[in-house]
Amino acid sequence: MIQFANRLETVEEYYFSKKLKEVRKLIEEGKSIINIGIGSPDLLPPPSVVKALENSLHETTAHKYQSYQGLPEYRNAVSTFYKEQYEVSINPNTEVLPLMGSKEGILHISLAVLNEGDKVLIPNPGYPTYTSVTKLVGAQPVFYDLSEENEYQPNFEALEKEDLTNVRIMWVNYPHMPTGAVAAETTYKKLVAFAKKHAILIVNDNPYSFILNKTPKSILQISGAKEVALELNSLSKTFNMAGWRVGMLLGNENFLHQVLKVKTQMDSGMFYGIQKGAIAALKTSSDWIDTQNEIYYERRKLIWLLAEKLKCTYSKTASGMFVWAKVPKGINSEELIDKLLYEYQIFLAPGTIFGTKGEGYIRFSLCVNEEKIKEAINRLVNYN
């Protein structure tokens, strides 16, 4: 009998991969499912992005292998974007590494930094991929709790009490997914100091900066951050390019060189046309982003009404493209999700998929149009 790797015993198929099969089956049975669970933007990228891709297809260069470091023009666009939007100086020649979406960066960084048995600090609640990749490379997840009471900021007093021996990476994600919390004024400074004290690499996963957030931040704004921190970013959410799989890793030359050793074994460079589209996106006026946010503002108002129909509470100060809502006391998150799916044909995400601290919460996505949200609200007229 063919045997598979032991590492597969440490992970399960991604929740949304499994649950969407269930959703598709219900649709095939004739059910009209309203999907408010997935963070896949339904809006279009800027027109200039699509045009740049179309134009690139006529260039002979477009269909060849591309550089692992990406087009110089793309790296320059990233550098300029960071300077204009975050006031961070990035050397386009040495401090930018293109990624096919930031998700692959999580694996590349882990392979470059972690040895079997090393420890990784992972937020709870947090993005499930941090945990699954840590397990796949044979490292050990160490969860640090984020609480509503502490505005989902790391509790550094509690972290200092942990056994930090062999901790090599700390994953950080602000604006935070799934809660929408933004980094407090002092959080990045404390993270950099913590990393220097304990020789830990901080990786800030930063794809939600511009969604319903008036103060975009980067950990690289902090003096000395490049000595101990990397930042992942992507065009998926800001520019509605999730399916394009285009992002970037930013940090000092030595860190990126180590990650590049891994990346060069995994792919043969990003498609030329996608890079051309990404360049156009990064040059897009802030007015376009403001227009997108106007749409999200209106959707969020409706999602808040939907949450209230479910007797949930939520924060009105959160950012990002999700609403993180606390369910009434005594209600199980996953049972509520299944009730909504099978009785009302509404699909939401249970907080438990983001960690044990997600129990008691559910997550709504803003990636669904106003008509669908209104329909969902109407379906809950007799909900109790």
C-alpha cells in the first residue's frame, strides 16, 4: 500500500475547502445559499490593472520564464507605494521579494527559518495557515491569546512568562483577521523590542491596511524593525485581485536572500502580465481606494443589522473586510453556523476555525453585495 508522509497527520484539509463542498452540494440540491463566510472580494480591480494585463500579452517577453526577484519596475512600484502610503523607505533592489500571494510566503519563511522542534508564536484567534504550516515543517505552535478585553493586542507580560526557548518566529497580523482590530500605537514598538530581546523573527501579515482603515500602518515604520521583522503584504484585498495571486515580502537583504533560497526551488517566477497589472494597481489613486471603502461602509451597516438579528454584539471601531461578532451566551458557534446554513440557507464562518479563542464568535464577510445581505436579513425575520 502506498504510504503518505507522517506530516499529513498533523493537519486537516482547510476548513473552507471542506465546508464549501457541503455548500456546493446544497446548491446542487436547489438551495439558494447566501455565502457571507468567505473573504474573496467580489468587486473588480481598477480598470487600469486589467488593461495593463491585456496589453502585456502582446509582448514577447510575457510568455517566458520570469526573474525570481520580479521585474525591476514591479519592485520600484512596491517601494514607491510603501513610501507614499506608510512613509517607509524600501530599497527596491534588495528589500522586496515578489510572492504569488502572501500565503506562499508563510510557507517559504517557515522553511527558511524553522528546524524540526523549533517553536512558533501564533495568535489565538488567528489565521489558521500559521498553525498548519508550522506543523507541516515539523515545528511546534505556541499560541498567544488575544482577547476582546485587551483589544486583541499581544499581552507582553504574559509572553514574558512563557518558556521562549527555541521560539524562532512570531506571527503578527494587523489589521487583525478575523477580529478587525488595528495595532495600538505602542504595539509595534513593543514587538520590535520583544523580538530583539529574545532573538525572535517577527512576521507582520498586513493585507488589510486599506479596508475601512483610515490609518494604515507597517511594522517597518518602527526604528530598528528591519533588524528583526519581515512584512507580508498583498494586492488581494486592497485591489480586488485575490485570484491573481500577487503579493510581496519586505525586509532586510539577508532575510530575503534566505527566503529566496526556498522560493527558487518552488516556482519559476511570477507571470509577466500579473506583474504588469500589479504595477498599475500600486500606482492607482487613493481616490479609487476611497470609493471601494464607500461600498464597504454601506455593506458593513447592513451586516451590523444582520448581526443584530442574530442577537450578536460587535465592535464599530474594527477595520478590514469582516465583522467579528459575539454570539449570545450559551450558544455554540458551530451549531449556530449549521443552523443558519440548513434552516436559513445563510453561510457564515464559525469563530472556532481561527482557534480556541474563537469559540463564542462568528465572522461575517463584506464580500457580498447589498442585495444579498438584505435578502439574508429578510430570511431572519422570524429568527429566534
